Amino acid sequence: MGIRLSRLTYYKDDAFIMNQEEAKHRYEVLAEKWLKGTITPEEAREYADWYNTSQDAPVDIPASFAASEAAHEQRMLRQMEERIGMHTPIVPLVQKYRRLWWGAAALLVLAAGSYFWLQQQAAPATAPGNDEIALQYDVPPGTNKAVLTLSNGRQIILDSAANGTLALQGNASIVKQDDGSLTYLDTPGNNTHEVLYNTMSIPKGGQYQLTLPDGSRVWLNAASTLKYPTSFTGKERSVELTGEGYFEIAPDAHQPFLVKAGSLQVKVLGTSFNVMAYADEKSINTTLLSGAVKVLQGTQEKTLTPGQQATVDNQTGLVTINETEAEQAIAWKDGMFRFSSSNMAMVLRQVSRWYDIEVVYQGKVPQGHITGKVPRSMKLSGVLRVLELSGVHCKLEKNKLIILP
């Protein structure tokens, strides 16, 4: 009898053999051996028993196999089609809702929907077979980099600056920490009442982390800026954002925190939330992870609870509230692209910002949607491989990604 899988335990011939975590690791190892062709006959039988048995728990297949070989890819697709039969067929690329059926690195096998999710880093130089991507060279992923502009106009390139105190601004010392982040610390003895403003600018291909004078932490995504005072005085703590930022606000009931993003204002006391306010997007999105926030847009005022997202239409100014997967909004902070029926144009804008490339369309913007997640640590070639397999044909010329008809 084969291996019967349940949520809690795994049995063979009605004898307990391993718990869920042990089994998960076991089949990850066997999956890797299977893909590398090093699996023994006994292991192959064990893996085949599991492979052809329904399962509840997702299993990661590691990324260390040779993902650039088209044979592995086609073999896996055929095996998956055979496993799921025609009850859950591989979705044709011409359909409106496309799935990422193969990753450039690894995959999660989810029996319920048979999705393939990218999980780990890999950087194949070209895509396989007839869908080969024209790559003359590869583009590395973004890194931690930013430019800090002080109140006097002096600029400090943070990614090349040494750790330690970089400058004094009013009552604050600006310190670059050992992990590369920036922190504002109160400086005893300075009693200036002048309010000074600093601006952190993140270029395309960058991201950075900042701790504000009140202890609030901010993560800034590529192509973003944050303007803020070097000390918070008055009735509120106010900052100005363009682009995208994730905020963890230090509680202070007497001094609310205010994020201004264009015409939108997000007012909080102590909470964590994400604001996406790129000028080239159709809306400004505020996603709440914990606590509560008020979203102010003209005369409209909405209160969010965790798991909700406020969307402000950039054309009409209308605010709508929807339930959402909050983790998807902050996947960028955790090193992932995460898509859920995301349209191709939005996906390509994210790719453009993170890899500091220009996207040019030779025809219409590709239709369809992508669901899946891709590590932001991958080189551009890995992402382009996914796009090609999702029906987007492209070529890279220096820093210009050309989307072909």
C-alpha cells in the first residue's frame, strides 16, 4: 500500500512513520534527487507512491536542480498533467487568467489547485526551447541603496557611507547602523527649536529602512521618497511619501502620526500599514496589517480594520474599502514579488522599478493576469523566464525591456 497522507500524520501500511514536518522534508529531498536524476530505485518507488497520492500539505521542491534545462521543465509539466489527469488541466496561455505553471527556481505543489509557486533563487541565463529570451547580459536585482538629503541641501549616498554617525540635524544624530539601516537619535545638550526636514530618496533598483526620531520604522520601496522632520514637535507627527512605504508606528496617543501621499492622508496612533502611491499607478492603496487607521481624501473619511485596503482612484478621487490579503501588499518588504490575478502592466511596472529598467511596448500591453510569487533576489533573466512562460514575449537591450507583440 502506498503512503496515505493526512494533515497531522503520515502512515505506511497502517504504521506511523513520520510527522508532517518530517515527511515534508523527506519528499523535498526526494524531489530534488528525482529532478537531478540521482534517485535510487527504492527512493523512486517511495516518491512515486507519494507523488500519485493526494495530499493536504504543500511540499517545497528545492531550487538546486538545473532549472535552465528545458528537459526538466517539460518532464515536470508532463508528470503534473499525468498526475492531475484532465480534471485540472494545465491552463492554456491564451486564457484570460494565466497561472505560473513553472518556476525558474522551485515550486510548491498544491493538490487542491495544482499551482506552481516560485520559492527560491535561481538565475538561468536564457529561457528554454522555442521561447528563448534574447539576453545579451543579465541584470542583477535591486539592493539597499538610498540618498539622504539634509536640510542644508547636502546629500549623502547611504549605500556607500560608512557605519556610524553621519550628521547632526537639530536635536538628532543621524546614525547608519551595522545592518545598513538609518536611525535618528536624540542628542543630549542640543536644545534647538528649529524644525529641520530631511528627505530620503530611493532610486529605481533600490530599497531602504529608516527609523524616525520617534522610533517609528519605515521601509521604502524602489523609486520612492520620504520627507520628514528630524524631530517631531507640535500636535502631530507628519511625513510626506511618494512611491511606496511600509510603516510600523510607535504609539503616542497625544501625537497622532500622519502620512501624506498626494491628496491622501493616513492618520494613525500606533499601527502597521502599507501605502502604495506611485504616480504611474491608477490608485493609491493603503493596506492595514494591525491597529487602525483613518484614510482622509477630500471630504471622505474611512476607517480601516486589519486585513482591509483603502483604494483611492487617482482620476475620480473615490475611496473604496475592500478585504484583502495584507501579506501580499508587503511582500516586497519581505523580498518577494507576490501577484494575485495581477494584470501584466502592473507586474511589468514593478519589474521596471526593482531592476531599474525601462519597459517599452512594441504592440499592445499584454492581456491576462498572473498569480504566483517570485523572489526579488532573482536576476532579471529568471523573472523574464516566468513572463515568457506566462505568454509575455520580450527581449532585453541594455536597460530597455522590449515587450514584443
